[in-house]
Amino acid sequence: MTTVVDTELALRLHEQMVLIRRFETKVDVLYRQGRVRGPAHLGMGQEAVAVGAASVLRAGDRSIGTYRGHAHALARGASPEAVLRELLGREGGICAGKGGSMHITSVEHGYFGSYAIIGAHLPIACGMAWADQVQGNENVTVCFFGDGTTNIGAFHEALNMAAVWSLPVVFVCENNHYMEYTPISDVIAVKRPAADRAAAYGLAPLTVDGNDVDAVRAAVGAAVQRARDGGGPALVEAETYRHGGHSAADPATYRSADEVAQWKQRDPLLRHATQLTTGSGLDPAEIEAIGTRVAAEIERITAEAMAAPPPAAETAWTDMWSDGSSQWRN
């Protein structure tokens, strides 16, 4: 189901998705040029989940994600240039150029980190939600994870804790149908990895078209409002698809060309652009202008990030441990 939104908001959501797509595409190019060191997990095709969910959050709300977290940081308002500098290991990176692609964090914007260990962040999301519950505020935590995480013990432990304590947390499963290189359907006993397990924790089996930004906004928005009002946690399964492989280094030969082509016909950017022009009557030139403007901005920040120096050697041990434990760990 698609929810009608006002034109200004619709254009803002569209521009955010275009920005994320252009950003990720540029990262892919830089990775293949050897300029991005270490793994880079891209999410082209999954932009609607990040943007739709972030659009219902307010200052004070927290979001937390996986190593495929560039989109979630950008959707919360993190600087694209700071994120790109981080990926390139440059001064001015969002984590001082020392965290890399899998550890993007921007507490200032409410994004409390990308986590490389599968499922490890779900209990952390419970902890953040518990803190808000104890403090008696109305903040909500939204936790993103992939379909493969539903086979991890921490997933079940976190959902049970959230349900028992009625925590203000919304878990969003980005079901892109593949857990790394394996189809999720090959390793689960149910059809829907997240939704079909919700009942075990007394939660509703919520599903949404993860390639429809308005539908995501409506589904996650309802769950967030319910949590904000004291109604407890929710588990939302958003069906989507990553256009590329598990990481930028993965050619994804385990998927057929027909499968990829069929999913690209449901590209969230194309669908939203069509909705804006045919459904809302916007001039296609206005949509094209967004793409042109964003493309120029990505080229600008890329040039500036590439020209930036690496972090100074003397900063190697700063910002590593909040308690200074780098001084005694060895």
C-alpha cells in the first residue's frame, strides 16, 4: 500500500534516495580503483528502507545498523563528504578516517553505529531503548539488520528481552533474500525470516514492500509511534533486493541475470520517480534536475575527499577507547 505524502516531502525523500544511490555508486568505482581499502558493503537497491524509516524519526531517536550502513547514516543527515572521507581513510572522516566502511557512526545525527558482527547490535539497541524507558522520555530506537541475522541467537535474545520489558525499539529486517552468498530460503524453515518468527515473542507479523519508500515510511512510522506511546517493540520485515553482490568485491555469480533484471524493474528510485510524475503530476524535468544536482555534488565531495591528507600519525591512538585502555591493554 502506498501512502500519499505532500509534494515537498516527496521530493525530499526522492533526493535522499538519489543521493544515497549516487554515493554508493561512486564508492563502488573508487573501490575498484583501489582507493577504498578494506571491505565495502553497498546497498544499491535498498535505499527506500533507510530513507523511509529515517523520515519518521526525530531528534533524540536513535538508529543503529549493520556494516551495510552508509545509507542509514546518510538518511539521518550525516555529511556525505565526511562519510566518503572515512571510506578513503582521510582526515575529516566521520570517524577521523580510522573506522572505515563498516564502522560508520554519527551520534550527532542519531546514528549510533554500523556493526560488523552479525546480530551483535540488536542487544545494544535493547540497551539504548531501555535507557530511554528508564529516563522516561519518548525517544525510540530503530535497529536495522539483514535476513541472515534471524538465524543468530542474539536476534532471538534481543526480541525476547524487548518484548518482556516492553522496550521502545523497532527492529527492521532488510530482507534482500541473500545472507552473504546463500539464499535465505535455503536455510530457514519458514517463508518469511523475520515476520514468521514474530509470534514467538508476542509480536505482530509486520511486512512491507521495502522498495516503496512511502510504504516503508507508513509501516515504520506506525511502529515508531506505537513504541513512542508506550506500546512496546515491533518487528518489521521489509522485502528488498541489493543490486550488487554481498560486498563490492563480490561479482554475485550465484544469482541469475534474469533474477537481477526482474528486481531492477522494481528499483525504488524508478518507482518513486514514476509515482511523482504520473501519480502526482510533477514535471519530469524537476526529477531530472535532482539527479543532475546530486551528481555534481558527489563529484565535488569526491574531489575534495581525494585531496585531503590521511590522518596524522600522532592521532593513531586517540578516539580508540573511551576509558584510555589503549594505554594498558598490552
